[in-house]
Amino acid sequence: MSYVAPLKDMRFVLNELAGLSEVNALPGCEDASPETVEAVLEENAKFCSEVIAPLNVAGDKEPSFWKDGTVTTTKGFRDAFRAFGEAGWQGVQHPVEFGGQGLPKLVATPCIEMLNSANLSFALCPLLTDGAIEALMTAGSDEQKNTYLANLISGKWTGTMNLTEPQAGSDLALVRTRAVPQGDGTYKISGTKIFITYGEHDMAENIVHLVLARTPDAPEGVKGISLFIVPKFLVNADGSLGARNDVHCVSIEHKLGIKASPTAVLQFGDHGGAIGTLVGEENRGLEYMFIMMNAARFAVGMQGIAVAERAYQQAVQYARDRLQSRDLAGSSGPVAIIHHPDVRRMLMSMRSQVEAARALAYVTAAAYDAAHHHADDAVRKANQAFYEYMVPVVKGWSTELSIDVASTGVQVHGGMGFIEETGAAQHYRDARILPIYEGTTAIQANDLVGRKTARDGGATAKAILGQVRRTEEELASSSSADLAVIRKRLAAASKAFGDVVDYVAGNMKTDIKGVFAGSVPYLKMAGIVLGGWQMARAALIAERKLAAGEGDADFYRTKIATARFFADYMLSQADAYRAAIVEGSAGVLAVPVEQF
Amino acid sequence: MSYVAPLKDMRFVLNELAGLSEVNALPGCEDASPETVEAVLEENAKFCSEVIAPLNVAGDKEPSFWKDGTVTTTKGFRDAFRAFGEAGWQGVQHPVEFGGQGLPKLVATPCIEMLNSANLSFALCPLLTDGAIEALMTAGSDEQKNTYLANLISGKWTGTMNLTEPQAGSDLALVRTRAVPQGDGTYKISGTKIFITYGEHDMAENIVHLVLARTPDAPEGVKGISLFIVPKFLVNADGSLGARNDVHCVSIEHKLGIKASPTAVLQFGDHGGAIGTLVGEENRGLEYMFIMMNAARFAVGMQGIAVAERAYQQAVQYARDRLQSRDLAGSSGPVAIIHHPDVRRMLMSMRSQVEAARALAYVTAAAYDAAHHHADDAVRKANQAFYEYMVPVVKGWSTELSIDVASTGVQVHGGMGFIEETGAAQHYRDARILPIYEGTTAIQANDLVGRKTARDGGATAKAILGQVRRTEEELASSSSADLAVIRKRLAAASKAFGDVVDYVAGNMKTDIKGVFAGSVPYLKMAGIVLGGWQMARAALIAERKLAAGEGDADFYRTKIATARFFADYMLSQADAYRAAIVEGSAGVLAVPVEQF
């Protein structure tokens, strides 16, 4: 199945919901002119559809494979990655100083979506490389920046994140990898890292591993973790490649999905010691890692939206083509199944969730840009708080819904969906990793509950709810029946959400287990309420455009119907979430361990 | 991962919720004494855990394969199937007259669950054979019964259902396979059937295909379909095997899951004609097929419960074993993740859905027995109506939730869940077919809306709601805080469900597309409300047992907590379903086809 970038919706979200022109007006974002952005979108869409998307099925059928310590990626990946780098796509959001395009995160975001829709497995390599670039930009020395950044941004080299160890999955306090200073400014690194995405491959000349490890005198727990650069090949002073470093891929995993993306077990220092250099200061590794993780978490949220969009497109195509049963309203023979109400319901469920999640993510990206570039300190701070609140929501909610959307995509295909050759099943398999890696949904929810809600007593959440209420007021002035229903559902949902925020902020100290029992429901509810808010905003804008006779009337009418669907099917769930979160912890926690 | 049959919960549901003693008291069910049932449960549990369950992973890793028209099943399946037949497990619910055990459906139901938990792929062969037995019992001639039944019931031969053709998936009006009478009482069958489960294999001496086809003068559409027996090997007058019939397996499918179960493309009559005999009367094939389909649909619902139970057991085991992060209430080091509230929430979500679906299914099986055996005609009729209403609910709801449960099972495992060797992913893949085959969830929902609700003006649904209200009244007399919450949620949910039934029954004639737009939500809501009703009944019984100091207090306390969880997390969703069904069709149907 081919992929066609949903440029129409992307433009709508960028311009109307996320405020691309306001972002373009920020100091340092002057390059993101309407013409430039349009060119980026169109070229990226073309590249992703024509070069990357056709490799998606191949990656599933002929996964990357390991032999004698080397990984050979799926045929075509290597050339495609070279083309990707040469076209400048790795550098969209990175500094011009090191060869990037220096565009805002808001502009990079649809590019990330398109690349991931085209090919989730392929896109992981640039995704991890973005994270490495981010970490080096934040905490790297000038020498480190000069040595690595230009090659990472050009796609000549790639980056990895090495956190997980066999005994330390989500719990980084348990990291054991050791880093022993050699007195010459370098460290010898030894240990085992697992689940390292693109930890070994043949698509680039060098792989820049960013590795969490402990120095000999480091304190225990997460406060004793430092971050190191351990390149696959050491880099000479002149920038040329030197000796092979002692980091070796001992195996890759046999996975449910994203099979073209090699998931490596890396062994550091088994043959004399892997040489690494410290990034930033000792024992601040977790802090730096969180910077790259926030970027990576947002990007994984985009992966959820991306695979959901791809599954949706495939389901629509099948539903248009497959003839089966008569129309309920009567027809002379079988009709395309897209005419059957339940198929329509499934497609609307997929579509509305994708559009809501996209809108929320792009608005979040715009907040990042304002947080980094706005001239007014108070505006920067408010946007930073908004962005930080949203990262776990975008990551957790978009990835959880991607499983539902991909599963519905299989269902639309009926029996054919279960046959691997159809391709719908691949999305169902691929999507399953998304709520797990870069922090499971529970980890995102812990972040949302602890750092992002309870710490400020719910102030950020309440400030966002204030914005939601303003949208409700705008909806109240509409005479449209659809918008009236949307307003009713949004008002009920935001009321329920306010209650939940009060509960979370108010009970952390007295009933921490009870609050955390509802943490994932709270995260999902935040996604639904705030995604529904964006859909309500979209419906308002669509109504205004229709009234003014501007633009594509079919598009705007469809947007209103999609927002209406989201309100009736998704926003309506808010009360159930409140019940589960505020009153449901008793049932969650009552059963003794031995009774399971 | 090993499988341990949940006999404690099965016994509770059989005895306390489904009324095994009442079933045992029915004429013709005298053999289902407590001692016999206990022996059946224990022996079946042992057989399933020890003989069948160990083959589950092998079936996934080394699927059945096709070569030159023959299918070789996974190593071990053939011997296991022989043992299954010899132990009499194919015959649990079939007539003593033909070698069966003649036990009620209520007793066969836990056996079906256990076999499917042990190995979904393996269990499909007996499942389809049950369907063939059912069809022959209903509509077969004495000669056909004498020729086929004993060998099917002993497991010497197996059965299949041949409905689907490439152009006719869910829409049997499009069936094209032809049956031409030969004047000697036989017919020559020709055509292609796809998605035929165990359509070819090496586990039995003969395969008895039940095939839908059209005679030359048959009317168009579903009223011109007849049912034929087309055995793989013709059967001589003395019962011995005769010539190879002209039905050949030209390929099997490459599937997402249940890989050990061969899904065949069967070609009938390409080499001179396949010889078949008519079952019952011409043009009544669909009616007979529906009899076996109702049995098969119920059994597929059991598959959903079964795979969900297996996924739950695997997740519990991992959650007990995996150490990670400190306890939120403080601990000296990492604790087993089962102590973390969100893991607990996931396990309770899995557990409560499995228990609710099991209770509803077993109660439905008991209604089948009463419908067939009760001395009072009015009681038979009421139970038949209950059973027929429940079949699409058990099939649709239990299979839809099995995907959610299996997916949550993967999530509990974190990154390890995505690695195939862990085994959690197999359940996620296997479960995905369940809401598709034997009629997709939409087909079940059409049945529920049309035949089971609108046709009698909602009378059956309302009668069931009357029973729910009586449970609410019983709950009102309890002083337990948990039961008070359960009552509140059940009352709100049953109120919402009543509104939905009124909407469905009241709007079929004026707004058929609007009603069908909400058909699947109506089915899921029925599952939640009626499953929640069973959990409420269970909580009441548990409370009484605790008050009386009878039995296993931990079990009963856990049952109440599980019912409480189900109420807060599942029953609480009823209002959202009402909104979607009663008010949501506008959003489902508004978007023109070309805008997707």
C-alpha cells in the first residue's frame, strides 16, 4: 500500500491550530516563512512516499540480520539513508552552524510524522540520531560538538542511546556499566547494554553511542550516573576515522514488529576496554539524558500518530475497493464496504483519533518553539510548562491509541487483515512497541502525575484548562447543532478533568498508591480531553471558514463531522475516567499478591 | 509459560452463577452429577496442561506447512489429537448414542475454555468438528448420521465448515460454488472455498467438509444455498474409506497468528468433480449453517476468554518474577513489579474482564441447556431467547476484549513483551483473528440489533434488564461499601442500557443507518453491562459466603474487589456508550466517501 502524506490536514493544523505564522515571527525562526515551510512539506512528502515508504514491507519480510558481530540492514535501507542525509532531512531542526536547516520544531514535526508513516523501522535511526544531537548540543564540549555534530546532522554518522541493561529496564538506578578515568581525559567503559535501537548497522560510517555509566566513586542510584560518548570508531584529531572501539554487537532481538530496525545487545569493553569521553559533568548523566529523552519521547508520540495514519490510509483504500453486501438503504448489488455504517464508524474512529493526536502534538511543538525563542520571559516559561506537561501526554496517549487504530485497521480488512501479505497486520505488530520504548506509558504517567501535575499543585494543568474553557465560551456563541454537541461534551469532559487534577494534586501526599493506581487513566484522559479541545478549536475555525466562504468547504465540513465524532465517541468517556481515577483505586489495590 | 486451569473460578461460576445443580436436575442432564463434573474438570485440566499446552509455542514457531497438496501439522499435534480423541474429549457434549459423553453444554464449556487456553491453534480442529457434528445432528439423514457421527465424535475424523469464497466473505448471498445432482442421490460439487480452518491436515484419517453450494435451479441470494457433505475420502457402505474425493488443498495462508492451524484454500471438482450428498433439504443450507454457526460463535467467544486467561496468567507470572524500582511506599531495594500500582491496574483490568466474560458465557451455556431440556415450555422459550440474545454478545464482546487483554499482557512485560521468545506477543497475534472469523464483530452486532433486539421490539433485552434490576435490589440491601459502589454503577449502566435498547428498537424503521452506526458499540455495551451484572451477582454471593464463614475467604474477598474494579473501570463506561449510540450517528455518517 502506498503512502500519501496528509498535507491538507497538516497545513490546517500548522497554520490554524499551531500558529505557524506566530512561530515564524519569533526571533530566530525567521527562516520558517510560508514559502519555505511549503517547500519543506512538499519535498519531504515526495521523498517519504517515493523513497522510504516502498521499503516498509521489505523491512518486515526481510529484516535486518546479525552475523559475526555485524548487522546487515534490509536491502535498500543503506541507499535510502544516504539519500535522506544528502537531502538534508536529518538536519531540519538542527543548527545551521553545523549544517542543519535551523527550522523550528513545529516544522520538523510534520517531517518526523511523514518519515514514520512511510517506514517506522527506518525512521528510528534518524530519531535516535536526533536525540544524540540534542544531548551534545546541550551538554557537549566545543570539541565534542566540533567532532560529532556536523557528521551526525549530515547523516554521515548516526547516534544511539544506551540506557537499558538486563537488570535495569525502566529503573536506571540499577545501571551497572562502569566508566574508569584513564588520566588522559578518556574513560574505559565496560558493561552490557540491551535494547539498543540501531546499536549496530551498515547504514553509516560511524555510530556515536551515548552511554549511561558509573564512575568508580559515583554515588549509588540515579545521582551517580554519567553520560559518555563511545563511538564505534574512534575519531582522529583531523576528523578522520581511527581505530575500532571495543564496543561489539553480540546479538539482535527477534521481535514482534519493527523488524528492520536492529535492536542490539552491545558489549562494551570485553576486549581491552571501550574508550569514551565524558559529556558535561560527572553524575549529571540522567539530567542530560532527560533532555534527549524528552525530544525522543515527543518523537515516539509522533510515531504513534504516524503509524495510525498509515493504518488509516490502508483501511480506507480497502474499504473503497472491497465489494460486499448490499447497502442498508437498498442497492441493486453489493457495494463497497465503506458504505456500511460500521465500517464508517471504524474509519471515523481511526481518523478522529489521528487528527486529534496530530493537532495536540503540533500545538505542543509550537509551544516548544515559543519556549525557546519568545522574547518575553513569562511567555517562554508558560510555554515551557505547557510543553513539559504535554510531552508525556503526546508520547503516552498517541502511542496507546495507535494500537487501537492499527487493530481497527486489521478489523476493517476482515479475514484478509489477518493474512500477512495484506500488510494491515504489520502496523498492528509495529505499533505494539510504541507504548513501551522510551519509557512505558506507566513511566510517562508517573512523570505526568509527579513532576508535571503534583509538583506545581496542578497549576499548569489548571492553566491549560483555562484555555479549554475559553474555547468552550467560543463554542457557546455558535448556532451550529454540531458545535453545540461538541461544546456540551467538552464542558462535561473539562469539568471531569478538573476534578481529576484536583484529586491528583490533592492526594499525592496522603494516598500516593491510590493516585498512582489511576496514573495511566489520568494520562489517557488528558489526551482525550486536550485532543478533544483541539478538535473543538478546529471545528470553530472550520465553521468560520465556511461562514466566510473561504477555502475548501468539503474539508471544513468533514473537519466538523470528525470533531463531532470525537466528541460523541471519545470526549464522552471522560466521566468514566473520573470514576476510575477518583473512586477506582480501591479495586486496583485490594487484591493481595498471592491471590493473582 | 505453563498453563494452570483456573478451576477455582470455574467451579464458582458453574455452581454459584450458572446453576450447575439446576442443570443437573433437568431431564436428560442427570449424568452431570457434581462428582462427574468434578472428574471431568480435573481430568480435562490435567490433559490440557500436560499434553496440549506444551505444544502452543511450537505451533507458533514451526507452523503447519503445505507441500504438494498435503498439510503437515506441527510436530506433536497428531499424537496429541489422537490422545484427545481417545480420552473422549471430542464427545463431552455429544450424544451417548454415537459414543459421546452426553453432558450438558454447561459442562462442555469449561472444557472448551481449557483446551483453547492451552492451545488456540490446536483447539480449532475440535471446534470445527463440533460444528459439523451439530449440523449433522440437526439436519442429517439417519444414513449420514450413522456414517459420520461416531467417527467425528471419537476424533477419528474431523469436520470443517466451508462458507467463504474469494468474492463472498461475510456476504453469503454471493456464494457461487455449484452442486449438480447426478440422479443417484449424489451431487457434483465445484468451486473454490477460502479460509477453511483445518481444511487439510494429517491429524485424522478423513476430513468431513460441510459445504455451502447452489443447485442449478436454486433461487438467487441466501435463499438458494444448500448444505452438502463432501468427505475427503468417500465412505464405503461398510464404513471403510473409499476413493479420494476431488477436493484439494491448493495452498494455506501465511497468517499473523494461530499459525499451527492450517487455513486452507480448497478447490472442489477440478479433476472430474467432488462427490457430495445433500444435508436436509435443498435451499435450506443457510438455516442449518446457522445452527452450527451459533455453536461455533459461542465457542469462538470462549476462545476469546481462553486466550485472555492465558495472557493473564503469563503476565502475572512475569509481574511476580521481575524486580524493578522501589515500592512507592518505600522499600530497601527493587521490588517485584506486581507491587507497582499501574502493574496492579493492568492485571486487574485483565482479570476482571476475563472473569466477567467467563461468567456471562457460562450463564449463557446454562440457558442453552434449559432451553433444550427444561420440562416447561415457557421456561424453554425464555431460555432460548436469552441464549440467542447472548450468542453474539459472548462472541463479539469476549473476542474484542481478548485483544485488549492480550495487548495489556504484552505491556506488563515491558520491552521483553515485544521479544517473540517471551511468548506474550503470540497471544496478541493469535487473539487478533477472534473478532473476525465466524462472523466479524459487525456481523454479530447486526444479528444483535436486527434479529435479537429490533425483531421483538426489545422484549428479550428488557426481560434481561428486569433480571439485572433484581440484582440491583439485592445489592441495595447490603451494607458493604464495595457493593454500594457496584450497585451505583450497575444501576447507572442498566439505565443507560435501557435507553439504548429503546433507541435501537424504536428507530430501526425510521433511521436504519443511524441504528447500525451504533451496532458494535451496542454489542460492547451489552457485554459490559451484562458482564458487570454477573460480577455484581458474584459479589453478592461472595458477601454471603463471607458472612456465613463458608469456603475460601480470600477467594471471596478477591471476587468482591474484582467486581468493584469492573464496576469502576468498565460499568462506568456505559454513559459514554449511550452518548455514542444514541447521539453519535451524525458524526459517523456525515463524511462523504470521497473525503476519506
